[in-house]
Amino acid sequence: MKKLLNTLYIFTPGKWLSLAGETVVIKEGGTVLKSVPLHNLESILICGGGATPELMGKCASDGIAMTYLSRNGKFLARVQGAVNGNVLLRRQQYRIADDAQESLKIARNMILGKLFNSRWTLERTIRDHGLRIQTERFREKSDYLKNNIKKLSEIQSLDSLRGLEGESAVSYFSVFDDMILQQKEEFYFKNRNKRPPQDNVNAMLSFAYSLMTSMCSSALESVGLDPYVGFLHTDRPGRASLALDLVEEFRSSFCDRFVLSLINKKVIGDSDFMQEEDGAVLLTDTGRMKFIQSWQNRKQDTLTHPFLEEKIQWGMVPYVQALLLARYIRGDLDEYPPFLWK
């Protein structure tokens, strides 16, 4: 089993990364701030600052993902070296992507994972905070998701699947604000907005989804799949469609619950955000540091994987799902087993 290594995050403008032997050197204004051994890293994520071509080449050759994000967490670019994996695996992936019915088999299971995990996020809220929420309203939304899960087997087209997923997301997010139990004046959720995020909660959700997309892209590449050719999300230049497919299984189970935890435990406050002239709400440098530190800690937590029935770290779950997807595409599994958290 692959080991969970560290991710190096650079979020302060003006920092510059360079290569010294087998070490990443972090500089600011000519001053060396820190050195990090490359063998401890699985990825580098840059949201401000830059890197030398020598370091980019070294990361590409060593399989260390280097990803650039905008200040609000939007994906910009990835540094990629030689393609990993068996060419036959990727060719089979492309064949499936070109076949709507074969794509539907995989996409349906991924959305099954999303709806199942969304429902259990609501059920956990009922269990843990039943006296602080409108329990009947949550049960109504949970039952709606449960019925939509049953409808998945009847779906005959990708467009119908996208429609069901969209309706389910609207129902789930209709009670998202009720899961915010602390700091209600500064943290509220009216609707999902992302281009740009217009409130504190959406700013954190967008950032969490971007981080998870980067994790899923790296996981797919590590098992030999092409993260840009998906089954649910359509092809678009520069969009990691398969990574976005895989992210669906982790939106509620990891990202949403993580954001809610930061708010309800008061790890992040209103002072950790800023608003730009166009109305975009972004995390400050201090806010991003708090967010990333908590994100890394969360990745270290363990759970029992529902399919493997083995204890693994949360940060390894995207890799395991990518591995299971590759096994299905190769024909080693009868169907793709989605991640069903409970």
C-alpha cells in the first residue's frame, strides 16, 4: 500500500522555490526560509510565489505533483512529467469515455457514493445535534436522498443522471445553513456560489473542493489513469474531468464536514477572510494557514475503508478509490465500488 507523504503548501506571494540536490529550498527576497527533503513530499501546491524550471523538472521526473492555484483556490496549472501506467489501461479508459452506456455504469456508482454520503452527513447531524436543528426537516431531506438513491438503478442516460444529481444537491444544500451551529452572524449559507465565492462559507467550500480535486488528480495519475478524461463530467480543455468525477464521492463526507468543523469549533473566524472590490470573498494568508494545517491533520485521521475493510488514513482514500477504478477498467472487478462513508 502506498504511504501518505507530505504536501508542501506555498500561499504567500514573494516566496520562491528552488532545487538544491535532493532538497526544496524556500526563499523570500534572497533569504533562505526553509529547506524540505524531496523524499518527504508527494506534492507541492503553490498559491502565490513560484518555482525554478530545475525544480519543476525534478518534481516531474520524481512523480511529485506540482499544482498552481489562484488566490481563491481555482485550479490554474499542473507540472506533469512522463505519463505513468500501462498505455492499455488508458486506451481502455478512453474507450469507456467514448461509450455513453459504459460511462454511465461508472458515473452512476460515483453519484451513488455522493448521495449516500450526503444522506449520512444529514443523518449524523440528526444524531449528534438533534436538539439544535429542525429534525423533521432534516429527515425529509434524508428521505428524499434515500429515494433518489433507489432511482439510480432506473437511470438510462448521463443527462438524466446529471439531473438527478443536481436535484439532490439542491435538497442537500437547502439545510446546509442549519448545520452551521456557531458564529451564525459571520458564517451563513444561502446558496452555492463559486465564481467568485461571495461569502465566508462558500470561500471555504471552494477552497476545500480545489484541494480535493488536486488530491484526486494526483491519485489518478499515480495509478496510470488520465485525470482529464471523465465519465460524468464532459471533456473541456484544461478541466480534470475524471478528477472532478471522483471528487463527488468526497464532497460531503470529507470537504463539507471539514468546513463545518472549522466553523463550529471556531478554528476559523470572520477575521480570517477579506473581500475584494468585485465582491469575491477570500481567505487571508493567516486564514489559509489555519485551513491548511487543519486539512493536513484531518488527512492523518484513520477510518476503516468500507470495501477493503482495512484501516487507512483519510488522505489515502482518493488513492484507494483511484486504484479500485483502475482495477475495474482493467476488468479485475465486476463494477466500480464507490466510497460509502457512514
